[in-house]
Amino acid sequence: MLSKPGLGVYLVASWPSKDTYEKAIRGLEGIADFFELGLPSKNPKYDVLL
């Protein structure tokens, strides 16, 4: 449990590429308090930008 409001980062696993994903994780270490990992799907009906 965090003792303060935390910064969470949502990332889709291995997106857009494995190398870019790993760079993003490494770049956010020490900044983000937690990561939420999403699983890519064939029908991302909730990933719509309005």
C-alpha cells in the first residue's frame, strides 16, 4: 500500500515493440510507483480514442 498518492503507468505488454517497451519500463523506473500491464487483444473495444 502506498502512503501517498502514487503515479501509476498503464502499458500494453510488448507494445509497440519489445525494445521500445523495455526502454519505457527502464525510463520510468524510479518515477512510477506502480505499473499496470495490459494484455493485447484482437478486439480492443475499450481502447477507443474519442
